[in-house]
Amino acid sequence: MHKKDFTRLLKLGILKDKDICTEIDCDLCDDSHHTTPFQNDADFMIVCGSSSRKVLPDELKIWTVNQDALLGLIRKNLGISGKVVDETQGDKKLWNIGTKSTKHSTIAFYYLRQDSPLEFERLRNEVHDVHNNHNVIFTNTNIEAQPNVQNEQFVNLTSLIDTGTSLFSTKKLDVILVKRHRVQFDTRSGNLTLDGKLLHAFGKSNERKYFIEKLWKDFEQPVTNTDLYKFVRGKMGNGVADTPQKYCNKLKNAISKAYSNISNILIQPQANQYMLKDPDR
């Protein structure tokens, strides 16, 4: 970490000391090694060969993140309101830090301290509503999420760093939020949503669910009747007598009956194609 960055975090209260180290890096020679400071009257010193120097008190401190200060600063800088809740009941791994309203919806924000995708998969199954596909999860490092399959949107806090008076930039966050798909499809539950509101629950395993799932995997890209047919029947495990075009038209009509406004997001770019998209802004 650069000294100016360390100083900035220290002034903001993001860092706090939790212990004293017994060794520090030696900067008195060109060799890469550690040295043990010793006390000389009121000062601490290090010696290497014929060189020596005083050691500043901060050099001996082991630093950690002040979690409460970090969460408070995230909320303040990014305009997030509401209560902060430790969703892991004291384990301090995942926090619900509040909500923020956009043009089309209100988004819930989480802070994930553990950056392992496997850790998040475990937490998602244990914590109520964290899997909602309109939530945003802040992380410390990048998490490789599968596009259009793992619906959560992970946002690395470093991508929001501001060089101005605020540590985090609300403008950078707004750019990310504007790019988010308003339509979301949860491939696990079969729920199709728009702006966080349920449009239709397709269930976990049926023809209509797989029809939408294939279109979601190729979101805003035309998918041919043939490719849709192959995907759906592959999931169902057998074929049918209908042609791909007739079969897909039947599924589309069945979906339209269940949700009459589906035509805003489910369109036919050409006669033999279907596409799932966001509604016109």
C-alpha cells in the first residue's frame, strides 16, 4: 500500500491497530530481510551492519480494518440508507447495509467480507433473501460470477474509489447500476422479475421455464427456434413431433397467457427467432 493511501485510510478511521509486531522490513540495506527492533531508552531502533535508525511507533503496529467505520463510510458516500444487519449472526462475514432507490427500483446492498465464491454460495443458502437477483454485493476483490447464471452482481469496492473528498464515488456506482439488466431470471427458482418485482414464477423444471432460461443465457441476443427446441427438449429428455417453429410458438403462446405483458420483454426479431430483453427505457 502506498504511504499516501495508508495515511488517507488512517485519517478516515478505516484502519486501526490491533497488536505490536516483533519484526519489520529492513530498509538499511539492499537485502530483503526482516529485523527485530529493540528499545533504546524511550525509542525503538533497528541496526543493520554499521547503520541504524529510529523506528516510528506506527511501524510497529499491526493494522486491521475498522469494520464499523468502513460500512459507515460506504453508506455515507454512496447514499445508502437503512439499518446495518450482520446477516451471519455475529460471524461478521456478510452484512445487509441498506437500500438505495434508482429510477426503476429499490436495490438492497450487501457487503461480503469473505471473497471466496464458495463461501458466498454457502452464505446464500443460509441467509434469507440474499439470493435475490436484484441485490448488489460489495466485495474487497473481484469474484468471478457466471454472467446470466449467477444473478447477483458483485461490485469490487476498489472500482468505486474516488480521488476527491469522498473515499467512494456515488457517480461510479450510478454508472454500474444504470447498466444492470432490469429483467432478471433466477435459473434456480424459475422466477422472472422486472425491477425486482415478480412477473411470473415458472417453477424449477418444465418446458416454459427452460424456454425462458435459454433466452436468459443469451439475453438480448436472438435465439433461433431450432436452438430453443434443442435446449428445451435436451433438458426435458425427449423429443416431440412438432417442428421447432410450431413447438416454440406453442410455448410462447402459453407464456403469454400466463403473463399478458410479456411482449414488452419477449419479442421476435424475425419469424424464426425469439429474444428476451429489457423493456424500452
